[in-house]
Amino acid sequence: MSVLTSLTLKGALDGLNAGDFTSVELTTAHIEAIEAARPLNAFILETPEHALSMAAASDARRALDLQGPLDGAPLGVKDLFCTKGVRTTACSNILGNFIPQYESTVTSQLWRDGAVMLGKLNLDQFAMGSSNETSAFGPVTNPWRSTSSNKPLTPGGSSGGSAAAVAADLCLGATATDTGGSIRQPAAFTGTVGIKPTYGRCSRWGVVAFASSLDQAGPIAKTVEDAAILLTSMCGHDPKDSTSLDVEVPDFSLYVGKSIKGLRIGIPKEYRVDNMPAEIEKLWADGIEWLKEAGCEIVEISLPHTKYALPAYYIVAPAEASSNLARYDGMRYGHRAQGANLTEIYENTRAEGFGDEVKRRIMIGTYVLSAGYYDAYYLKALKVRRRIAEDFDKAWERCDAILTPTAPSAAFGLGENSNDPIAMYLNDVFTVTTNLAGLPGLSLPAGLDANGLPLGLQIIGKPLDEGTVFSVAGAMEKAAGFNAKAARWW
Amino acid sequence: MAIDVATVRKVARLARIAEPEERLEALAQELNGIMTWIEQLAEVDTDGVEPLTSVVGAGAPLREDVVTMGGDAEMITFNAPKSIDGFFVVPKVVE
């Protein structure tokens, strides 16, 4: 069991192809690991029977030499992706026992390519949060612990379940989504690799909406190559999403291992923020050295509007959320509360169904869109958003990719930031700019801090240039030689 | 700017979220904290800048005007809190 679950996705696919083990054996090993890891609270719904039947079907396909690129690989699915016939909640009580009658495009592509679904993964409610603590199912606990304390740490958020499950070897990879950093910050906190592709690469159809102009799906994986393999399956044009890009999807794994000699890497001076731990500064400097050694040219760049990205995000995202979440009215699906009249039923339904952070964001969104404030807040934020996108356009004249830290700290203790919304929002200070500009961003583990906790570096690429991002990440992964794992305590 | 209790009450009503009267003061403080932090956007010169509504360059795609899916009442009402014979059952709307 331990051997099979410690494989990378690539290693497992090679083993399946070589006939070293079957998908049923591989899947069984993961099901046992999930059962043993319930204290982590990463999976909020385990679907072992479903998984074993998919695994058996995969073994049958392989016997006929009809296997797809992911055939037999057991994966976890963030509970924001609708899965046909399998409860999907966005970790909110308002969806209750929602059983989708359709499959999200992204997950349908994974199953098309032969992957096996192990179950649904915990997240911050409606993907609103940076610590997984807003989940109606309770927080996920990070498999990593500080060497100086046993206190439970956050795996980050919103894709905390996805990141923790991959880090703890409960699945070979997982789907995730990223609206302001929800793939990359959890990846950094758990020593895993996560990529948010260019906006429009992955279809949003069947993914519970948070902020539609920012939401993008992507994988969390054990290695850069695994992330590339998964992303290749997840991307592709979908007529059911009007913002889905009709562009060719390359085999991203072919970019991993390519030489990055001669590439120009931008280092944005504005990403040196106050109170950033010296260890993160040091790691960033290490990353720059690795890229120099690989033959890259390092270029200092300026992204002058960086500090305005989070405030702009906290207008744009809540505004879109207040509109998207208007659909939860208790009439067509989900929770319906009692009330004396229709308005009261709506109000009680939403008061009972939504968690505090979701209500807070809906209220902010409603406020900034309300009469008299629309121009001052919403329109202003959209203009600042263009300024931020223009910063990157200018930067691309001087560099081919950008290197930054992923998050301003290592994983923090559960409960530490939960009473201070702005402190929590600052987790996304380095990641949110790429959502606003629609750019691809990847986080990879690059080292450990003094407490033995993983730290991540982020690579930002030009629109649709995930290939270069993967090449740079592959070279950095090799140079970093990061192979630490969370010591098992669960 | 300052969001007062009356504003919170109004916004909660617009958002159709029941907030008990005794929560409004705390909510006003919370929202004020966030909005004050957001105020720094005023520092950015955005004169003559077009608002960025979409990072996807292309315009809205068109498709053939044909039925793609639908016509399945059982599927549509599957998750309804109340339904009868493929219809949603909702509270009385018109008195």
C-alpha cells in the first residue's frame, strides 16, 4: 500500500502500462490511505465503490489496449466541480444534499482520459477563504506540522482538501480552482505543485461559480510533470462556456525538462512586501540563482500597481459573487427555510444556508454595486484592473516569465487569522494579480523554513504560454531537489 | 464613506439575507474595516482608462440557434425542495 500511494502520477501510469500492478490494486491502496487519513478531513465524501468500478473498467480497457492518457489513475475532486449522481456542496449548507444531474466539463475530460474518482474534497465555502476554515464541513488539517509544535496548521485555501490530499498521498492528483490564489497558496502550504492556467483554458461549465471573470480550474499534483499531465486533460474548448478559449492544447508534459537557457526571467521589485519572513526572501534569491545557473537572464521589472490588486479584487470578486449567488433562493434546489412571505423565505433561506464569510462578501458585493456607489467602487476597480493588466503587458516586453514567492508566509495555525478578514485576504497578495490579468501562474515547493514547513515559489507566464511556465518550473524543481514529505501523524 | 447601521440593513435587504437587528452594528464595523482598506484605490490615477471587464480578447461567440439540451423536467426538478409532476412548487407569490 505505502509503495503504491507514494508513486507520482507519472510513475503510477508507467507502472500500470508495464503491468506491474492493476488500477484496482492502485485504487484500493488509495482508498485505504483515505480511510486512515480521516483526521485530516480532506475528503468530505468518499466514493470507494464508484472508484473500484471505474478502476475495474480501466483494467478492462487496458487489457484491450484501449487505455487513455490517465487510465487507471485515482484522483480527488474539489467539491466545487459538479459530479453526476455524486453529492456536490461547495462546502455550503445552502446546497444541502445537491446531487448534480450532469458532470462538469473538466471532470468529464478526466474520466474520458481514464482517470478514477476517489471522492470529493473539502474547500472553503464557495471557494471563499484562504485557510479552509469557512467550510461547512470544518477545516482541513495540513498533513505538515511544525518541528517545534504539534498544533494543527491550515493547508491553505480555498483548495485545502485538494492540497492536503495530494501532500498526504491520498490521491495521485486533484482538481482545484483558483479565483485569487486558491490553487497556488494551498500548494505552497503543503509542498505540492499547483497551476492556474490562462483564463479560458479550462471550461467553467459545471463548476460552482464564485467570480466568473476570475475563476479558473487547474490541478494540484506531486510534481511539475504530473501537473502538466493533468492540465493537458483538463484544458480544451467548450461551447458551453462562452469564455472558453478555442485554442489548441499542447501536451504540456513535453515542456517539462526543456532547456530554459537564454530565457529572460523578470523579478518584480514590488513583490518585496513589509514583514515578509527573511526565509522567503532567501528562497526567492535561491530561485534566482537556480535560474541563472540554468542559463536564464535575470531582469528587474516593475509592476507598479501590485499593491492595488487585492483591494481591486475585493470589489470585483464580491460584486460578481453577489450576482452569481443570487441563484440560491431555495426554490429550485438546495435548502429552503420557513417564512411568513416570499421575501422572508428568501432571507431566511440565505441567512441559514450561507456561512459568515460568504454573507460578508455578498454584502460587500451588493454594496459596491448599489445605486450611488457603482462608479466609485465597481467601475473604479475595473479601471485599476486594467492598470494591473497593463503592468504585465509592459513587463512582457522585457521578460519571458516572472518569478515571485507564492505566499507571504508558511502555513499558519488554524484559528490564527480567522477573526481578521484583511489579514486573511493578504495571503493572496502575490497570487491575485494573475487572476485579475488572466495569466497562468504555477506554484512549486522550493524549500523548507526553520520549522520544517514547505515554502513555494511562483512562476507567472504570458497568456497561453503555460509551456514556458512548465519548462521553468521543471528546471527549478530539479535545482531545488525538494523531496521532503509530511511525517505521518494521522 | 462610513457604513452605518441603516446602510447595513438596506444592503442585507437588497441581498436577501436576514440579519438580526443586534448583529447590524458589528457588521457595520466589519464592513467599514474592509471598505476603508479598499479606499486606497482612490490613489490610482485612472483618468481615461477603460474598465477591464474581460481578459478574454474575443467577443461573445455565436452558435446555431437550435435546442442543445432541455426538455427533461425530471432532471431539472430532481433537486427541488418541493416538486410535483415535473413542476417546481413555490410559495404563493401573488396575493
